Amino acid sequence: MKPLRALISVADKKDIERLSRELHKADIEIYATPGTADILRKKKIPIHDIAEITEFSELMEGRVKTLHTNIYGGILARRDRDAIEMKKRGVKLLDLIICNFYSLDRVKKNRMEGYDGVDIGGPAMVRAAAKNWRDVAVITNPSQYDLIIDKIKQGDIDRETRKKLAIQAFSYTAWYDAMILEYSENTLFPQRFIVPYEKVEDLRYGENPHQRAAVYKKYIGESDQPSILDAIQLQGKKISYNNILDSDVAIKTSSEFDEPTAVIIKHATPSGIASASNISQAWADAYATDIYSPFGGIVALNQEIPEKLAHEMAKIFWEVIIAPSFSKGAQEIFAQKKNLRLLQLKNQYKKNNKTGLEVKSINGGLLVQEKDLSMIASQGWRVVTDKIPSEQDFHSMVFGMKCVKHVKSNALVFVKGTRTVAIGGGQTSRVDASWIAVHKGKENIAGSILASDAFFPFRDAIDIAAEAGVTAIVQPGGSIRDEEVIKAANEQDMAMVFSGERHFYH
């Protein structure tokens, strides 16, 4: 099917002059809406006004331009059944529709302007053309222009191409409607969960080489939370599916802290976290938590990495290093490791307490919940033991709860000051998580404070912690055996505080 007549109505006018010239060279008659027509005429491209089809000028300052029977008859007419009727009625058949919609800036103003920024005519034309894809080709993005130019030069826009373009057109109108909802919806959990995402890129593979994968970004401009998708990759191999998962955890965890902080992630769970007076000390303390697990891991720091620190970090094999900036000397050192991915993420640690949603896939559906954006502070916490924690203990407890929030449940974190000395998580029982952490932390556990993401159902984990030298515990409380657990803490001369807030991370 070689197009004989095209209709152009585009808000994004990128490359429209080039496409129009090619259409004209191919003897395709071009009709355009007023704004597009004016631009093309200035470029000396022969253009017909859309009013020649509708036989009236636009109404209400352009509010109505294309909503007309002659337009939709020309688009929807089936060439094998309706051509005679259209000719009898004087309706021009339209073979090629080039259309994209008002910019998102107009959509963002919907709430203030009562939806005046919403495009009506454009989506209606695109849907009509997509419906009649057997006879009409629909172009919705400048990225498709080269394909159409090549097909026209070959003398035909084939059936398979038209079908693919129609599918992309339906995707475009669905995405546009989702954008309108995104900027308008006040309901936390709407009846229909429709969210606009755009593909960033295809990935080499998923969690395993036999799984195909891609990464998508929620299209709302700047992310409302720090995001790995906002990072600039300075060097290294293409980032992988697993790298993205681990980096996301690293960013979420490090975003809890204002002080110079380092977070080391392996298999989507922290192996070491520390805050200090300077970023080099924070790094050293985080790494000291577990010197074996970081191999092949991810590290995120919330301050610039200086050259001296880069020299130390370069002694270890990392998959990804994330920081807001890298000194010139640091970049030169890391450049020697060609495969190492350096990610620069500015505004990485901005605080945003707005409610957000997180989505998890299940067979046949989705689970949707609010993000755990709770700001952890000791106000309202309750001391339940005879022994009273010191002010420094409370400071460490807050740090510990910020850490344990990002460890897979059942989660336990042992801290001294503002650094972890042992981490246990991802086990089927809390006592097993405690035993693993104590086994890995060894003598470093003595004198530490234990933070738990959920209550202790039995006293066994308390006894293990006490034997290892833990001096105080912070946990949510709420178990039917709280009294038994408190009694165990008192017997061990340990302080215990109930935070009243659980932080499961499955």
C-alpha cells in the first residue's frame, strides 16, 4: 500500500520537515492542522489545510480542529467496502496519519486547569487509524520516520509494518491516558491500577542467562525518590539486571543517613553499613563488618570519593560503585579496572517523605503497598527493662533500626556507635539469624547493641545475644511472649527498648 494522502498533526515537531519533504517527493498529498501547516509552509513545503477536508475552520481557539466526520470517515473507511460511499459523499481517504500529542507539561497542569491540557483530537485520530491498520499507517513518534521513509521509497508500507505501528499507537494512547491519571489520581489504591512506564533499555539477560529482561522507568519527570535509573554511568560494562536490583537496595539504604555513610550490598542485602565523621572512615567501618562478602558486591557512598580512598577500594573486586561524585584522582584509579561500573548519582540522598507505592509481581497479579518511608527516631520508644539505655545507646539504636529496615527478614543488626559489626537476615527463624550474625561477628559482638526488624517470639535469641556480649536491644515488641523476652533481658542485665514499629523486608 503506497499512501496517496497524509494528515499531519504533531505537537513534537522534531524531524517533521524532513519527513514532509520525503512525502512530497513521493507525490503524497499532505494535509496538516494549522500550527504544523504554518511551520511547513515556511519551509516551502506544499501543504493543504485540514479545513479543505472539514470545510470549516478550527473552533474555540483551536479546541476543536480534527473532530469531524470527514476526518474520521477518511481514516476509518475500509478500502474494500467503503470507498464508493466515501467518494459519493466527497470524503477524501487518508492513508497515512502522523500524529503525536500535547506535551507532558500541559498534562501536568490538569488539576489546576480542569484538564484543559489534555489532547482529545490527537488520541482519537491515532486510535481510529490504529483500528483501521489494514488500510492506514499511523506514525506516533519521530523515531518511526526513517522506517516510513524507507518503506515509501520501496513503494509500499506492508501489512506487517502497519500492524506493528498500530500496536505501538495503541500503546502510546494507553500510556498517554495513564499519564493523565498519574498527574490527577488522588486515591492511594485506585480500582484500576494503571501506571505509565517507558522502557529505558533491554538488558543482556535477567537474574539468569536464560531469562530475557528489560528495565522501565516510571515516566513522571524527575523521580520522587533517589533512583538508580537517574545515575550517569561513567565507566564499565553495561549494567545488569542483578546490578540494578543490588544498586537499588544500596541507594535506598544509604538514603536513610545524613552523615558520611557507606553501604555495602551483596545479593540485595547489606553486608556492612557505617556512618562516620568522614567518608573514608565510614567506608573502612562498613567493610570491617564482613571482609568476605563484599567480593563482587555493590558499594554506595553519599559523599565524593577521594583519591586515597579509591586506592583502598580498588584492592577489592566490585561490580558497581555509586557516589554523588568522584575526584579526578579516584576516577584515574578506577579507570584501570575497565569492567568496573562507576555510577554518579547526584541528589542521591534527597529526603522525600511523600507516600509512594511499591509493586511486586505474583502469578496472575500484583501486590501493591505503600513504601516504608517511615522516618526512624527514638521519640515514643519505650524502655521495658530494669536497665535504662544511655543517650549514646539510643543514638546507636536509631542507627541500628535504620540499618535493619533494609536487611531481609528475619533481620538482626549488631552495631557499635554508628557502624555495624554483624548482620544476620533472610532466615526462617530469628534465632538462626542471631546465630549466623554472632558466628560471623565473633568477638566484635561484645559490647554491641542489637536491632531487630520484628519482635522476638521466644527468649532463645536473647540468650544467644547475651552470651555473645550484647548490652542492649531495640525491637518493635508485640509478641504474646513479650514478658518472657523482657524477663530474659533482665536476667542477662541487658537494656531493652520497644520501638512499636515493625520493618519487615521480604
